[in-house]
Amino acid sequence: MSLPKKRRTESAAAAAGGGDEEEEEEGGPGPGRAAEQGARDRLYYECYSDVSVHEEMIADRVRTDAYRLGILRNWASLRGKAVLDVGAGTGILSVFCAQAGARRVYAVEASDIWQQAREVVRLNGLEDRVQVLPGPVETVELPERVDAIVSEWMGYGLLHESMLASVLHARAKWLKEGGLLLPASAELFLAPVSDRTLEWRLGFWGEVKQRYGVDMSCLEGFATRCLMGHSEIVVQGLTGEEVLARPQRLAQLQLDRAGLEQELRAGVGGRFSCRCYGAAPMHGFALWFTVTFPGGDGEKPLVLSTSPFHPETHWKQALLYLDEPLPVEQDTDVSGEVTLSPSRDNPRHLRVLLRYKVGDREEKTKDFRMGD
């Protein structure tokens, strides 16, 4: 299944020489690997130079309204202050910060879209307050430390692209002690699911004879291997009715927490255990996330959710398919452990290691990747 264009880095990785490679010896990456990663980073940034990517993100009302409200509700903490926007894109979040009263906003953007961001700033009459700075946040220099950092860093499955590492770098280098992070935290969830679209596709070959008089039911096993027997993380929107058990919270990330960078490199996740609501074919697990903005001025915190129980966002859900459907009944136990970590081959790509047990069946392990 092809992924949406937004957040898709597979072609960039291939062009930069992606593939299975051995890890570097202890002591850190050599010059060749560093140069290769630099080339991959440049190709990654190029993905964000196209208008379609930014159209998809801004057209996502759930996402964009959450950021707008999350920023404006914190006006008391932003008024007259300096703000850093990490990965500013077309600059809309920077403009929101200026509208909230920020004295100065540093809009840092590594892709060529920074030129359009500068036009947006000029069109809105904010040149004196929003400064667009081209380049990665890891290399850009600011004239001052900032009171707040805003960033839309979340990728598919929360951590695809590893952009959170750039936010944490900016936090350590540029954020004042006790400064504001927008959003301030993230939570990762998992649940077993029955994918209705996949179920229809798997059953299609058994219906061909009724439609056309040719029995093609022999292809059902082949279809299962093609659609489920792979290691790709599939991005697809589900509904709450396709969730088979109570969602499990795997991890909570406080962006101001010391040592979070090391946690991300080691892997984020946790154990899960749940019981199914009723009888259905279980196709795999869905991952989704929430991020939370501080309430500001006595208001309740604002939560941006990518749950299948909430309106769909462009992130949808990240699906981890089993090798074949497994029938479950009411109260069937589903348990295991999942770990999300950067790919060893390219840290911007996501690896998910899943260990699971369904009912009385033997425990299995499956290794998933996105982008490799």
C-alpha cells in the first residue's frame, strides 16, 4: 500500500543509497557514514519543498486548529517574548505565535520552502516580528535564547522521521530555563484491530466465481501473503468500531524531561495486555498518539488526538499487520510488548519490534519498518 505523500521519505532514502547495512563499529560513525547521512538529510528536506506536503498538513483542520488554539490560549506566556519555531514550513505556526503577541519569532526551516514562508510573513505584515532563518536548527544561530519553542514534529506512528530529536536539540541550546514547549507532551497508544478494508480485499477472490463464473479462490492464500506477510508499517485510517479491545498506553513523553534523547535512541514503548470485546478476525495492531498543549491562563490543557475514536487526521493510524488473520472471541487475551526505535540504517526511519501472544497460540515476534 502506498503511503500518503506527506512524511514519505522512502524515495529519498533509496536515492541516497538506502538498504541493509551493518552497524558502524564502536566509537561512532565514520566519515563515509556521516556523509551518507548528510545526503539523506538533504533529500529528506527536499521532500518538504513541494506545496502538496504543506497543503495536506494545513488542510488537516484537526491538526491546524489544535495548534492555533494551543498557541493562542498561551498568549499570556508568549506576549512580549521570543519564540523559536522548529521546522517552520510555510510559517503558519510562526504567524500564530505573532498573533498571540510574541515579540520575536524565529522561524527555522531547512527545506527550500523557507522562501515561501518569508512571503507569507511579508504578506501578513509581520517582517518586524517574524524572522525566517533557512537551515537545520542544529546549525542555525539565533541572536538570543528564547522563552518558548513551538514545533509540529510528529510523524507517522509519532516517531517516524525522528524530528523530535531536533526539537530536543533546540531545547537544550536555545530554550531558557523553565521555558514553554508547545506541545509539551505526547502519549503513544496501541490496540488490536480488525481492518474491514483488508478483510474485504482478502475475501475478494472467493467472490469472483459468483460474479464472473471463474473460481479464483485459490488466490486467497497468495493475497494474504502479499497484503499481510510483509514488514511494512501501513498508514491507514480506521474507525473505533474496528478496535477490538481497550487501547493500551505504551509511553508518555514529557518534552522537558532530562534524558529523553537517550530514551528515544534506546527505544520507546512498553508492554500491553487486553481482552477482546467480541468475535472478529484480528488482523494486527494499530498505533496512534496524542499531544497535549498546556492550558494557559487557567484553561484546561488542549489535546490533539489521532485516535480512531476521534475525527481523522492526516496521520491516520500506523498499522502493524500479523502474517495472517487470527480469529478472536469475547475475552480472548492479547498481550505482548512493542518498541519503537530509529532504524540503524537511517535514523529518520522508524523500526517497530512487536512481540505478541493471542489467546492460547504461541508467542510470536515481528519486526516492522517504515522508510527502509
